[in-house]
Amino acid sequence: MPIEHSVDHAHKTVLSRVAGQITLEDLRAYFAEVWAQPEFCGYSEIIDWSGAEGAGLSVGEMRSLAGAAQAFYDGSSDSRLAIVAPGKQGGKMARLYQTLRELRGGQAPDMGVFEDVASARAWLGIPPD
């Protein structure tokens, strides 16, 4: 799978890294593998897209992804989502995803878009690596 993840239980955070080309099916499989697990309820996530190749997903696929992600959100007010999407195009796609999540209504974690993992960690209150 082009998404690898590690877990920082001390800070209740999942750090995910995207590499290469990614599909909607890859992301759905990732949600099922990681976020369907009860042990991650209340955890935050840093998803690092800096290793992804190209935009990868259409607007329709991103809309579908927003719905799939919402299905796994546990409603914890402590959960936050930090998207690392460097560059103008990456930031634009991440903000589009953020808007699509907000437009779906219902519960969603606080989200932020960052240029680098260090900034995302700081936003989550996690010490530098």
C-alpha cells in the first residue's frame, strides 16, 4: 500500500506517509486498516503527502473520500487532522479536501494544512522528531 503509518501512543497520534501514486481505493483500504480499529479512537493524525506524485484524485473522488473519512471519525473533540501538503498545488488540494469535509456537515476533526511535518507536529502540540 502506498500509505505507511506509525503510531505515537504517548501523544495519541497516527503519522501517515503517502508515497507515489495513490488511488481512492488505496485511501479506503487505509481507513479500513487503521481508522476502523477501536484503539485509535480519539487519536489525531498527521498525513504527509510530500512523497505523493501528482494530484492523484479527482474532485469527485475527493468528495467520496471526505464521506468515507467521516464514517470513521469517532466524534472526539481531542482529534485533529494535520495535512502536510507542500507547495502551492498540494496546499490547494488539501484545502479543497478540507472544504469538502466541512460541506458534508456533521462531525469532523479540526483540520490544518501545513508545508512540513514540523509545523504539523507543533500545531498538534507534539515535540519535534
